[in-house]
Amino acid sequence: MSGGLVALLDDVAALARIAAASVDDVAAGAAKAGAKAAGVVIDDAAVTPQYVSGADPSRELPMIKRIFWGSLRNKLIFILPALLLVSAFIPGIIPFILMLGGTYLCYEGAEKVWHKLRGHHEAEQAPAVERGPEAEAKVTKGAITTDFILSCEIMVISLTEVADESLWARALILVVVALAITVLVYGAVALIVKMDDIGLHLTTKDSAGSKRFGELLVKGMPAVLAAITFVGTIAMLWVGGHIMLQGAYDLGWHAPYDLVHVLEHPFAGIPVVGGFLAWLVNTLCSAVLGLAWGLIVLAVVHPLMKALPFGKKGGHEEGDIRAAAAGHRAAGRTADPAS
């Protein structure tokens, strides 16, 4: 009896070690997958604040909350099951899905650069203020749609990093990635968009240091948002270009990939900073490639979008953002008898 009990305890201990190892594997896989998708995550965090920019402060967090739940629904209900089915039955199309997403990122990044260089401001005129609530709903829907595309890319990149794991391990890892990234992105977005309100609150404090810091936050937020947008655009081009570079190599066209490695090789041997400099050269080459490919796609797609009745008329529906903001401000003025 004692021997059987010892054997049972040994089996339990072995199962516990296996379970612990599985948890470690999932955590390691999630960290690896999430790190690989970091560039798209940066872009996701950079894009979302634009949707609530200028909105009434009381509507910012509710809008972000709706986008958060929409993003989580996108990842867990639609994207995750589809990717698991694809990886189980037709894994050969995953590289093409990845390259399609990379092309979208290059296109979006190139479009931002092109509009910036041209001084593009076609959505400066806000629609009628009475369209505010409808415009907010439209903006939120547009944000969730854009998030769907970015989420697809994040999940596909993550999947390619753990493709050798079992189906259930892949599922668990992708669930962890989806939850962690969504919380990280929209937690950061909520903090960013409320930073000026935090600054205003600090300016009411008695402490001179708090007041100065609050004023710094309020005055600095436009620059912070501009910097985030810039970083997001670079991240789009870098990640999209790198995906296209790797995809071309995997499909048999090795020349661009080999050229980038030739360019980064002289920097790799530099003591201490060699690895960082080599990564920087690789990132710069990927961004340039992403911009070039994005401009090519832009030249093809834009004429088509203008000709089609459902074509995009203005990036990220800035006019509707302003309409939402104006509508809520108008509602606030109506509700406030002192105004």
C-alpha cells in the first residue's frame, strides 16, 4: 500500500511538473509572439488616440471602452478560431495572409507620409454639430474596423512564432497574447488621452511642483500625440517592410533580404553597440522598403478608391471625429444654463 501511495505521489508530482512546464511554455511562447508583434502593437496604440482626439472629455473613456471590447471580440471570437483552423488544415496560406497584412501596413504608412508631404487637409471642415452622437458611433465603428486589420496582423505574426507548438498550445498562447496586448494597448491609450485632464487637475493643487508638472503635461500633450503618430507611422512602414522582405525570401526571391544583411553586416561586429546598430540598419532598410512598396500600392489603389462608390474619402474619418467632438460640445452648451 505504501509503495502504491508513493508511486501515486510520484505521478502527481510528475503531472505537476508537466503542468508547470506547460504554463512556462505558454508564457514563453506568448512573450516571444508578443515581442515579434510589437511593431504592430505600437502602431495600434498610436492610431487609436486619433479617434477620440478633440472629443468631449466625458466621452473619451466610454469611446475607448467600446473600442477595447470591440478589439477583444475581434481577436478572440473572429480572428483566433479562423487562424487556428487555417493553421490546422491549410497552413501554407499563412505566409500569404501575412504578406497581405504587410501590404496593408505599407499602404497605410505610405498614405500618411504622402498626405503629410502634400499638406493634405481635405477633412478640415467639420460636419453639422447636430450629427455628434451619430458621428461618434461611426468613429467608434471605424476604429474597431481598423483595429480588426491590425489585430489580424498581430495574431498572424504571433502565430508564425509558435507554429511548431501543438494546436492547443497555439490556442492558449494566442489567447494570452490577445488579452495582454489588448489590455496594454487600450490601457496606454486611456492614459494618453486623459493625460491633459490629469495635468489640469494637478494645476489646481497647492503644491508649486504639482502645478508646474500639470502645466507641463497640458502644454506637452500635443507634442506627445504628434510624436506617437510619427512613431506609429514608422512602425507601420518598418513592420510592413520587414514582413514583405521576409515573405519575398520565403517565396524564393532572396536578393532584397540578402542585400539588407550585407548592409548590416559591417555594423554587427562593433563592440557593445554592434547588435543595436545592425538592428537599426535592418529596421531602416525595412522602413524604406515598406515606404517604396506602400507608394506603389497607393498609386494603384487610390484611383480605384476614388472611382468606387465605397472608396475612402479621408484617412480615419477625421471629419467625423470633429463632428463627434462638436456635437458633444454643443450638447454640453445646451445642457449648461450658464453658457
